[in-house]
Amino acid sequence: MIFDTSALLREFITLLVVIDPIGTLPVFYFATATVPAALHWRFALRAVFVAWIVLMGFLVLGQILLEGVGLRFGSFQIAGGIVLFLFALTMIFGESKAEREIEEAERSDLSGAIFPLAMPSIASPGAMLAVVVLTDNHQNSIPDQIMTAGLLTLVLVLTLCLLLLGTLLKRVLGNSGASVISRVMGIILATVAVDAVLGGLDAVGVLNLTGTTGPL
């Protein structure tokens, strides 16, 4: 079986950007502030596992639910691209991912592996939309979607490894370093989002990517 290496790389980068493992580190530091160091590995493992369950649920059922209510996938792809673009703008110009989610946790007086670490830091709305967009049942075969699920699992394993090395990485990067990297990822995500919108326009017949446009 032959897979398109460039397409796999693109999917991997997309998932890496929307999940943003490095941007999750400061949230991990906050969530484990009162947790004994000996339990940090269990805390990180639980958070990543919950995020995996949530994202795999969207990967498997997201498009089925969408089409069950009579919506075209192309329309969702356009909407998803717009939301991803807005999400990217918040990464670039707004508060850093960690600052925004930590403040939300403080307001609700909640912290832990489920909130804010698993959701919305790892399994963010942008990540949920991305896995649905990347597994279009009409364009991707079952093996292709299994490969996407594998890439998603790989990114989450990478996230788990970074969380387990969180103490060392905090000394190297600091919160400011994580914020800078998160903004760079936001720029990449904005590009991916624009491409998703173009793909959605092509899917609904408004835009022909060969160079001609249909009626608006």
C-alpha cells in the first residue's frame, strides 16, 4: 500500500499545530502546581488519554453526525477553516494559549487532568474541527483515515513525552519561550485554515482550483 508522503506530512503538521504540545506545557505547570511530583506522570497520562478519546470520537463520528443533520461536508470545511483561522489569530495576537486557559480555570475554580489540561488545552475546539476536516469520508479511504488516526496518536504520544519532560523543559524554555513558539504555530495554522476554506469552496462548486470560479 502506497501513501502520499507529502499529504501525511501535511496532516501531521496540522495536528501538531492545533494540538500545540509546547503551548500546553504552561497549562500543565499550573494544573500540577499542587500535585506531588511523583504523581505528575500519572496526571499527564490521564490528560492525554482523555484527549485521545475525545479526538478519536470526533474523528470517527464527527462527519456522520454532520451529515445526519443534512449539512454538506464542504460547508463544514469552510466553517471549520474560518474557525481555525480565528483560532490562529488568537494564538498570534491575543493572550497566549496558556494565559487564556489558566485564567478560565481560575474563574471556574477548577484544575486537574480533565480541565484545563485535557480539554480545552490538548483536545481544543481547533483540534476537534481539524480531525473532522482531515477525515472526509468521501475523499479518504478507510486506510487513509486509519493513517490519520495513527498520526493523531503519534502527536498525542509526543505531547505526553513533552509533559513528562515538563520540569526540564520549563527551565529551558520558560513561559515566555512557550508563548513565542505558540505564536509561530499560529501563523502556520492560519495558512492551513485558508487552504481548508479554499478546499471547501472547491467541494461545494464555488471555486475551481484549476483556475476558474463558479457563480457566488
